[in-house]
Amino acid sequence: MKKALLIGALLAQTTTFGASKALAQVPDWVMDGAGCVPIDSAIQQDLYLITAGRIKFKPEKTGSITVICPVSVNVKSANNISVSYRDSTGRSTNARVTAALRRIRKRDGAVNTVSGLVFNSDTRRETAYTFQGSSTSSESGHTFDHFNYYYYVQTSLVRRSSSNIVEFGGVELRRVIF
């Protein structure tokens, strides 16, 4: 009986939220907002709060908060980045959450964004707190080279008006099987 109820609940949730193929697969790496490290300017300007693992603006603050989420060496490859967030403006540029997989070359410190593994809430209509699979770069995706690079996800929250709600709950990388 419990098994039937659990299966029914999972089916209802999948139907209700329209879980995509990407989100139905177990992620290879996850990090909640509180596990990421804010850069100096966000700290010095006292812009943010951390509540229940989420990063958000203090009520009266506006500007930009950038956090760095280190990616562990366990990740072998990924072709999808997914973000839990809230952007009360939907597609408006008055508020946004962006996330991008970046890497630092160990031998010289050169930094670049990994092509295709980028998220921008301005491309979405959702205004309530949501979890979105974003960019699925290609079937092959990106193969991590931890011998030569350090990896991190750089996430930014932008708020131009204190009436806008912008929150970052977490980010995931996964290998979507087509």
C-alpha cells in the first residue's frame, strides 16, 4: 500500500510540475546557495541574506551579488545546468539570476566560460520560486579535465528595484542521456 501511494505521489508530482527529461535524471553535482562563496563586493556592500540555504537580497538593497560555487573532482562530464531560483520579473531585465560553468587553467590562471553550460532567468517566464533545467549544450557536453583545470559555477543575482524578488537556491550539473 505504501509503495502504491509513493508511486502515485511521484507520478502526480511529475505531472503537476511537468518534469523534463533532464530534471528526471540524478544530478552529478549539486550545491545549495549557502554552500557558495560570495565575492568581496557583495560582502562589503552588505547586500545579501542567507535563509534556508538560499541567497537573497536584504529587503532595502539593490545591485549585484555574485557567488562562486566550487565543483568537485567527482564530476566527469555534464551537458546540462539547472538552477533553483526566483526572479519576480520573469523576462524583464530589472531582476535576474544567471549561472555559468567556468574553469581556471592551472598553469597560467586563464579563466573561461564552458560553452553551452549557461543559465539566464531572463529567458524564462516564471516569477514564482522554481527549479529549471536550462541549457543542455549537446549530447556530448563537456568532459571535465581536473588535471589541468579548476571548475566552478559563477552565479549572479541582479536587482534594480527593492520591490523585485531575486533568490538563488542552488545549482546542479548533470549528464542528460538522450
